[in-house]
Amino acid sequence: MAGHSKWANIQHKKARVDAQRGKIFTKLIKEITVAAKQGGGDPASNPRLRLAMDKAWDANMPKDNVQRAIDKGTGNLEGVDYIELRYEGYGIGGAALMVDCMTDNKTRTVADVRHAFTKHGGNLGTDGCVAFNFVHQGYLVFTNADEDKLMEAALEAGAQDVISDEDGVIEVITEPADWAQVKAALAQAGFESVDGDVTMRAQNETVLSGDDAVKMQKLLDALESLDDVQNVYTSAVLHFDE
């Protein structure tokens, strides 16, 4: 699952996310609110909330904003009642797409998602049409690390697997609920990840290059720019002409 192409895509995705930083707080607040509503306001017993709070700290969100979002989720403050939706479909070259949304208006959201798919050469599919190709997992990416020592520390911390490639990129795979504790344990052992998240990972990739890669990127950007979209997952691996 690891490889230079995936690392290139991770870096490219981070560049796009950084460019959209103005929307990051809004998405994080939604995630914190829903996580607190579903699992309670204590991150020690709510892995989803703990992950959302970790992301908020990484984005330098003020503590007051985080606490307000938790209070809205637990009912201590009045807030919007978000529902979670997942849409599945196909992009350029048949690449699989899953789009996770949080919204207070399902009619608006499905119309926006369908429009983005149609305008940029994709097709919105039915529930379950691509979900079988994705697995829910956590990952941490390391570079310039001693593979043997990292593997020993990762497995001891509860990781599922450690994968390396010929470019020296090492990827630690975890269960979604274990991601935060594995990351913390590895940091304490002296291993700082350069990237990581809990994601839906495609098991079979669709490699796109040239114009197809550009078209697919436009579709991904259109979906990710929608206010109700939290995350976009794809099987596409994009290779852009230098």
C-alpha cells in the first residue's frame, strides 16, 4: 500500500488543504460537534472526538472554539443539528470516489455533490457501489527513520503493520481507534511522523496521468470545496506531467 506515488499524492493533498485553510476550522468544528454528540464529551473514552481534537490542535484552533463545539455536541450549548451523509461514485477513468458530508440540509447537499460530479466528468453512483474497495484505517508516514527500530516501536504500540518502499518512506498502519495512541507512543519513542490521518484507504488503485490526472484533480477540488463536504476519498493515484 505504500509507495512513492502515494507519498506524492499525500504531499499534493496537503498543499491543497493548506490552500483551503479558511474552511478547515468550519469542518473541524462540525466533526467535533458530531463526535461529541455521538460518543460524549470526554476524549479519553471517545476516540473519534480525540482524533478531531488532535486535528484542531494541529490546525492551531483556539481552545475556546474546541470547547464550544464539544458543548454544542453534548447539548450544553444550543447548536445546529448536523446529519452525516456518504455519497459514492466514479471519477475519470472509473476511479472510485467516496464523499463524506455533514449537513443541516440534505436536499442542498445532494444537489451540490451531484452537480460537482456531473460538471467535472464524474458519475454519482448508488450506495455501496464503491465502498467495498475501501478500508477504514489509520496511517502515519515517516521519512529518514530506522526501519527496524520504528517497526519494533510501532508494533509494541499496537500498530497493525509497517510498510516501507524503495524511497525510504515508511508507513505505519493502525486500527482507526488506535491511531492517536500509536502516534503518541511513537512520538515519545522519538519518531515524529511527517503526515498521518484516519482515512478510507482504497485497496485497488486507479493510476491517472496527463490530462486525465488534471481532470480528476478538478473533480476532487470541486467536491472538497463544497461547504457540506468533510472528506473525499478516492482510488485515483495522480501523476502530473512535470
